[in-house]
Amino acid sequence: MSAPAPPLPDADESAAPDTAAPVPAPEPASEPQNTELLQGVDTLRDEVAARSDAVGSVIDLLDAIGFTIADTRFSLLSALVVVLVVLGVFLLARLGERIGRLVLRRIKTLDPSQTLLADKLISVLVWAIAILIGIDLLGIDLTALTVFSGAFGLAVGFGLQKTFGNLIAGIILLMDRSIKPGDVIAVSDMAGRESFGQIRQIGIRAISVVTRDMKEYLIPNENLMINQVENWSYSAREVRVKADVGVSYNSDLRLVEKLLMEAVQKPARVLKQPAPRVLLMGFGDSSVDFQIRFWICDPEEGVAGVRSQVLLAVWDLFQEHGIEIPFPQNDLNLRDNEQFQQLVAAISQRVQADKSPEDKA
């Protein structure tokens, strides 16, 4: 007898594989991470927490107080760090400016305009470096501010156009030395009245001009670049002053000329060179017109005072030598006609009628 055959496997068992293939597990959904606008805050928090647990807990508490906009987080710690860094950058920039000014004061080879120009350039450089240091300390992610960069650039282009224009104009004025502190220039007020004043200082936006009335005008630097400027002391400090004098037609003109020349030499502010001059300008309606021309070298002290001294000296000499200064006189001529005779007769009758009986007797 033959052995029985082994049982055949079922169709389901034969189709099944020997080992089951592993099924990949689903990946957990990634949660959105909040990023700090100031990367330097994260670094500061980690460094302090590693060194001191107590201070680290305070920093964590300050960092917990805040809010999130989109993927950017703003906290009380961020605000505090910004304030401290801005204050430190400001103090650093002020200290740098002061050190720069002390160095410039020790340099004796620079004139006032060159010293002022160097001072302005050092200020701009110091503030630029200080701002870059502040950005580096805060670790500001500038890409987070790209949304506002267009609006900020537009604001600078339109709103601050005059400011940057005045800054560049002030630097150019100092470089070509056409306007410098101490110069005397002519200025006009809002009513169009012209006066003169001395430049006290040249700022980033405007120059300061002080007149003899102690009025201080702030003129934008850009105006001095595009408008005509009357500078009394640009290439030389000598300024010519004029004084008009009229004498009677009965005067000895040669004597008058001599007395005027003597009078103009009495004030101490009048320069000997260039020498003063006395000119006969013409024959007027009531007087013979002379003009005294003389020079001064201190226009910032004003011209009205020295002109007054010269005219007072002229008055004293004229009184001493009997020279008459005439005043305007007009002759009135009335034409004789019938209406005029009637008017005279009526006035005579009125005068006679107003006389008292005693006057008639």
C-alpha cells in the first residue's frame, strides 16, 4: 500500500505572502513656528539663561508677555532690548561726535569753514556707524521689513527731499567756501525790507544769520545755492559807505569840499586806505549836492553808526564856518484875474466888518 498524499493548501493560503510588508506611519503635521523680529533677543536670552537661572527666569517672564503677528513675535523683552540698544547707540554717537570735535580743535591748520565741514562729515560718519552697530546688536532681520521698504523709500523721496537737499547744499557751501561763518550777507524779511547780518553758524538744514537788531534769520541752505546772495565779506572785508550832504547855493564850494574831507577823517572806523573821497553830485532844487564816500573793514558792526559820526562831524564844522544847510523852499505864484479880485474884495469886506468900533475910530 502506498502512503497517503499530503493535503493541498487552500487557494487563500497559497496566495498570501510569507511576510507582510511594513506600512509607513503618517508624519505628524508641523506646527507653525514663531520667529523673533530681533534675532539678537534670542541670543541674549540663551546667553543669560545659561549663566544665571534667576535672571533667565525674569527674561523668560518678559519674553512671555507679548503678541504675535503672522509668524513674527513681539514681546516686552524685545521692546526693552530695543530701548536699551537705541539709548546706547545714541550715547555712543554723541561721545564719538565730542571726541571728533576735540580732535578738530587741536588741528590749527584748518580755517573755520574747513573745520565746520570736517565736523559735519564726522557727525554723518559717526551716526552711520552707530546705526549699523545698533542693527547688528539687535540682529534685525531686514527681510521682515520688506513690506515697509517701498513705503519708506517713497516717504524719503518725497517727504525728506528738501532735508537731504539742504544737507548736501550745506556741505557744498562749506566745500567751495562761498558762505562761511563770520561772513556778512544781505537778507530780506517777509515784507521785502532788506537788511544785513552776520552768519553765526551753518547747520544741517539752514544757516543762522543775526542782524544788527538781534533778529536771527534761519535761511535754508538750498536757497543760498539757487538764489543770488549779496556777500559783503566774500573775498575782502572792506565795505564802502556813502553819505549825502547838501549846502546852500551861497556857500563856498571849495571850502565845503575841504570841510567834508576833514570831517570824514575824524571817526576811528574810517579807513585811511582806500582813501575817502568827496564828490559834487549835482545842483538840486534847493541845494548843491555832495556825497562822501569812505571805507570800513568791520561791516558786522553796522554802517549807520559810522555814517552818523561822519555827519555829526560835518554839522560841527559847518556851524563853525557858517556853512548853511538849506531846507526845501517853494514859491507860490497866484495868477491875477477877475475871480481872484472878487475873492480879495470879499476878504477885505469881511475883515472890515469884523473890526470893532474902537478900531474904526
